[in-house]
Amino acid sequence: MSAAAALSAQRIYAIVLRHLYLLRKSWVRVVEMAYWPTMQMVLWGFIAQFLATNSSWVAQVPGVLVSALLLWEILFRGQLGFSLSFIEELYARNLGHLFASPLRPSELVAAMVLVSLVRTLIGVGTAAALAWFLYATSIFDLGLPLVAFFANLLVSGWAVGLMVSALVMRHGLAAENLAWGAIFVAAPLSGIYYPMSVLPPWLQALAWWLPTSHVFEGMRGVLVERTFLWHELWNAVALNAVYVTVGAGVFLASFEGARKRGKLVQIGE
Amino acid sequence: MSAEALPAPAIQVEGLVRRFGRVEAVRGISFEVARGSTTALLGGNGAGKTSTLSMLLGVLLPSAGTVRILGEDVGRHRYRVLRRMNFTSPYVDLPKSLTVEENLKVFARLYGVPRMRARIGALAAELEIGDFLKRPYGTLSAGQRTRVSIAKALLNAPEVLLLDEPTASLDPDVGDRVRAQLARYQRASGATLLIASHNMPEVERMCDAVLMMRTGRIVDRGSPAELVARYGRRTMEEVFLDVARREEPAGAAA
């Protein structure tokens, strides 16, 4: 039986349902999802308005900073949505129940991917609506390329989320802060608010190994030069394929390690 | 009936070892649990009971040895056998923000329970949890949580049920109800129950067989009546104390 055929849609749905139940009754969680993207967007929206009157080339293009911010939030919320869904199980001391059920680790990962998608749509969707209302900037102005950027950034977020969750499984809740901070390592190298050419050459060489650098360069291609840079898309897709595969491998290895060390039941303590 | 036609024991454990660094928590134990029986796994704190149950569930990998449940090798076919078994343990919990009903629905889907709503309704009536199905699990008392935990464990009508201290922290009334409910389920379904417990009256009342563990080994086994007679005692409580307090034979820790 192939690995894909062995996955049960019902078990994946069960875990998605468990997190939707949580969201449905916790307005605090929903507000938190929308809070930071909204705050960031408001802040950067005003910065962009200021820069627009001060000849910054990037700010000459309406909405480029706000769009960059919203795309960054897709990455951040995607990763956070994945990692926090896993950490919620640790808080609940529920991992023992889950892993002593027929649920496979790959099904748990598939469920967390779906939950992360829901959480990202709630968080970034709220901020995107507000950006349209406040600055008449719509992220949908990116057109179809938005779908490619959105998908790539989410996959990048999941790759980081898998690795963070693996570390939490290895080190317990002591590693929880990584869920909040890990993605920011990529921020200066990804060229979110400035072109990659701003970076020193040696740092550029490093930065091009990040799929996010290609996505943001692609975004500027669409917004500034009105060109869809196909090679940037394919580079991002290829790098994401590598990182998400490595992330899944690290997560599964960490799961087996937790079984060997007897941590699946006690993890989080 | 020929020997080949006999169904395999519900649980077969052979040479099971579990080491945590230099500490050997489980030291090469072997035992069988007959189908349809209720067996107690007894021992003091640190005797290796919870490690043994964790290895039966496959959430802890053995350092050596094999576990077969319902004829399936847990090491090789874990997911196949997990559908047919279930467990309760005081060391794990259910999400506190979800209602009892939501928790049961999630686990019903995980175990692929057919006619989920009817099953939850039947268990709610049987275990007297219907009044708080809509309440968040985190707001329940210890006794109510235990009953919910048992409802979760019975959702898939398991053929093998592992119970780690199922009545710990319950008052005598609730403890008695839980024991009666488990016994009813066992009689009605013919399921096999393996219970780790410190409650000796519970063992005498419920169990056909007892496995006595001490420092990671099975040091004695038999029915409660046989053990009481063998040790010349009146109750399992006294047998337990005899086993727990007797001197470790020289070289046993090697």
C-alpha cells in the first residue's frame, strides 16, 4: 500500500475538526490571528504613505510595502498556524491519546497543514480587507501571481513549522519560543521590503538559497516592473520542495525519536 | 479443537526489555493474556507497569522483545492493531476547551467509529455522562473526567482495553460505578482487559488473573485466589505488601 493511499481523510478531518472546535469558541484566538497582521499592516501602511512623499523608489509604486507586508504575514502565519496547532496538543497533554490511536504522524501533519491554511486565511484575510479599506491597496492587484506567491510562502511556512514542531517534540515546551521567532531569521535575507541587490554580494549568495527571496523578488517584478518572473517562481518551488521534504523527514525522525525515548506521553512536562 | 485452530491469546509478550540509559525499567518479561479475560498488572511505583502498557500501545519502543496483540506484531502492524484496542491513562488528558461531545466526536473519527452519534449517545447513557456532554471537558470534576476518558476508550468497542489506574483519585461511589461499567462492557463484548492498578479490592473483584511486577520483572502470577493461598494471606492487599517488601534476591538487579 502506498503512503498516500494509507492516509485516512477521516482521521485528518478529525484533527482539523478538533482545532476548528477550538477556534469556534475562542474569539481570543481568532482576534490574535488577525491582530498582528493588522497592526503590522497599519504601521507599514503609514510608513509607505510617508515614504511616497520622500522619493523612495520602492514607495513610488502604490501598495508595494503593504503587499510585501501581507505576503510576509502569509509566511509567518502559515508557520505559526502549523507550529501552534502542534503545541496546542502539548498544552492539552493530548499527544499520548493521539499517537495511541490509529492516527499516523503523516495524517497529523496533513491536518496541521489544513489548520494552518484556515488560520492564515483568517489572519491575513482580515488584514488584507483592512488594507483595502484604509489605503485602497488590494493584495489582489497582484492578480494570478498572488496564488503562486501565496502557495509558495505557505509551503515555506510549513517547512519551518515542521522543523520547529520537531524541535518542540525533542526538547518539549522549552523550545516553544522558536515557534514565534524562528521565521524572523529569514526576514532580513528575504528582501521583503527592499530588492535583493541591496544586500552585500556574499549575503545575496546565501539569501538566494531561501525560497522566500525568490517570492519577494517575484512580487517586485509584478508590482514594479509589471513582469511575472517565471524563473523566480520555479526557483521558489524547487527550493520549497527540498525544504518541505527535509522538514517532513526531520518531523518524522523526531517522532520516532520520541517513541524511542518514551517522550510521546510525557512530552511538554 | 486442534491446537492450530485455537485463537491466539489477546496479548503475547516475549522477552520485553526497556532501558532508559543505564536504568532497566522492564527486564525481559514474558506473559500471555487470554482472550476475554480481565488481568491485573500489579506492582509498586516504578515497577515497570506504565512502561509495559506504553510498549503494548507502541508509544514507547522496546529495547528488546516482541509484543503481539490479537495475533498482530505491534512493531510491524501497529496501526492495524490500534484500531481494535484502546486505553485510558492518568498521564494523558483530553483538550480542556472542547466539550465532552466534541472530544468524543474527534476520537470517534480517529478510530473510524461507524454510526458515531448513536455510539456516543449509547455510551453517554451507559456511563451517565449525558448531562455534561455539552460542557467543556476542563470544567468537569475528576470523577466526571474519568467517565469521559472511559467513554473515549470504549468508543471503538475495543477487543483489547488497557487501563492504567482507571479508578485512581475517584471516591468509592464513583470508583464502584466505573468498575461496574467496565465489568458490564467486558461481559457484553467479550473484550480482554489489562488493568494496572494499586487498588487491591478492585483487583479481587474484577480480575481472573494477576501479573505481579517488581523492579521491572514479573515475580509472580496466578488468579487472585491462588496468590492469596500461595502467600498464606487473606487478601490481595497483604499479598501485594509481601511482594513489594520482600528482599531482592542476590544478583537480581544484574
